[in-house]
Amino acid sequence: MHDTQTSPASSASRPFSELPTPRPSMLAARRPGVRPPQDVRQTCVLMFVTAAVFVGLAYQSWTTLQTDPPAPVVNELWAQLVLAALVALGLVALALPVRRGGNVLWRAAQLGALVALGVAVSVLHTAARLADTPTLLVALVVVMFSIVTAIALWSTSVRRWCAV
């Protein structure tokens, strides 16, 4: 028969002081008790405002769809509506990690700002094709806020805070 041999592990339990410390969450504050610099706080507020502007864009797309637009533009307006809503949700979701100083999620916020800028330029193109003044004005405001948000996320203070 087979002779089984157990491993020479000790059966004594380890005290709690030897347990490994849990890894911090990606959303956990990196510097507990330290208030972020004013530039970081302003960038987070700007991200929320930009999200609100994108919600306004989604509403404008919806109202344009209700006015019987030309057939070639209908699919673009639906895509614009969905993308504006997704960008707004993304900006809101990524504002807090930037304030807390998370490096990975800060990079995700930068990518989200670039996507927002791409959506804004696409909206501007669609508005120009429609020759619709209200949509064009909303598109210009969205482009302006997207550019400012993208610049703010690459600023020196935000970069230093997120420990790059």
C-alpha cells in the first residue's frame, strides 16, 4: 500500500498581527485626512459640469429627433444621444477617483475626456450638416467644456496629486 506522509506544516495558528494587510481599494483615499489641492477640486467640479452639459446635449438630440430630421441623419442623432448619455455617466463616475488621487482611474478619466472630445466634435459635425442653430449652439458649448476638461485633467497639479 501507499504510505502517505503529511507536510511538515505547523498546526499552531498564527496571531492576527502576522496576517497580511488588505490591499487598498482602487477607490480608497490615497492620502486619508489630506485635502486635495484646489486645482484637483476644481477639475472634479468641472467634470460634473461637463457631464451636465452632455445631458443637455442628449436632450437637444432627443428634441431634434422629435422634429422629423432628414432620414440620413436619424441614425447619427440616435448614436449622438446614446454617446452623450454614456459620456455624462462616465464623467460623473470618474470625478471622485480623480479627487481621491487614484492613478489608474485618473488615467481612465483622461481617456474619458478624450472620448468626450471626440463625441463633441462628432456632434459639431452633425449639427453643421443639419444646419440647426440650437443644436449648433449646444455643440459649441459641449466642445468648449470638453476641451477645458481635457486640459484640466492633464494639468500639473492634478498630475502631481494622482502620483504620476
